[in-house]
Amino acid sequence: MKPLLAFIKKEYLEAARTGKITILALLFALFGILNPAIAKMTPWIMEMLSDTLAEDGLIFTDIQVDALTSWTQFFKNLPVALIAFVLIFSDIFTKEYKSGTLLLVLTKGLSRYKVVLAKTALLLSLWTVGYGIYFAITYGYNAYFWDNGIANNLFFSVAIWWLFGAWVICLIVLFSSLLQNNTGVALCIGGTVLLAYLLSVIPKVKAYSPIALMNTNSLLMGEAEIDAYIKAIVIAASLCIVCVAVSIPIINKRQL
């Protein structure tokens, strides 16, 4: 257990030293501020554009914004934040292959499967903390300006999107353990998510696809029931386990 904890500590220190944690924190904090800011500025922006839009035959009446407007923006910005996370940490294993540092760790007695678990724990914890910062800032500003009670199933919506992000992060572990470069990792993750999206178009598959976890607007507006997401939750959680489990034999067989 001590070698594992020491390795996890090393991973955190390295992520901090390279500035990845700082970048991640600033990114999530910025997006957290932008959500209510964009909502508050929407009426002003539309007023500024009203004359131009009127010339095109578009007339806008007074636009009312509330916490629901901000929460909708919250979920719109999440894919961008997740993509940034993938780009920052897509080298979680590939950098080890290039530098040869993983071999040094293994010679000190740390099992390969523990390396996979440690790196998975690192990524999931950073995603959770960053996501928590993002949520807390948006929630605080929304509570100050409006009333968060207007958003239905808010915490459930936030939780299932976190799970979608966790699945993507487990894909980072899988493809980074398999491939040699960051570009290939990012492309494979993007291709897998795109495939899941295309499959979700099929009516019989839609309820099982992890992509369903991104569809939170209906939940926020009270138009969808929580039960409709149970199948996607089970599939996404299972895929997380499968991705990490498959990564272990890949690392075990890899020549370092």
C-alpha cells in the first residue's frame, strides 16, 4: 500500500509541477463564472442587437432570465471543459513510454495494475474536484442572483453528467495505455464518443447509450423522469470498469 500511495503522491506533485492542476482549476473556475454572467448579459446583448435583428424582420420582446438559463449554459459549457481535460491529460501513459520513468517505478516493486489504478484515481479525483469547483461557483452565483429551486432534478442532472465525464476519463486510461502518442489518444476518444452518439440515434439503443447522460434539459425542466436514465447509468458505470480492467492486461504485456 505504501508504494501505491507514494506513486499517487508523485503523480499529484508532477501534475502540480507541470501546471496542469492550475490550468484545470482556472479553466473550471472561469467557466463557472461565465454561466451566470452570460445569463445576466443575455437581455443586454439582445437589446444591443435588436435594431440589427429588426432589419432582418426579427423582433424580440423582453427576455427573462433566471437560474434555469444559467444552468442550461452550465451544461452547454461542460463538453468544452471535458475536451480541455482530455487534451491536458491524454498523455497519462504515453509520456511514461517516451521518458521511460514507468520502468523505474516498476523496478521499485510497484505492480503494473497498481499503476493503472493510481493513474485512474488521479484523473477521476481531478475531474471530481474541477467539476465540483465548476458546480459550486455556478450554484453560488445563481443562488445570489436568482433561485436555484426553479431547476428540477438539478443534483441528479449534475451527477449523471459527472458520470459521463468519468466514462470519457476511463477512455483516456484505456487509449493512453494502448497508444504511443497523445494525438492518437484524443482521436480515439473522440471517435468512441462519436460512435456512441451515432448509436444513440437508434431508438432502441438510445436509452442505453452514455450519450443520454448529456441530455439534461428535459430533466431540468421537469419533462423527463429519473428512471429514464437508469439504463444509461448502468451501462456507463460498467464501461468505466471495463475500460480500466482492459487497461491492466495491456500494461502487463507492454514492453517498456
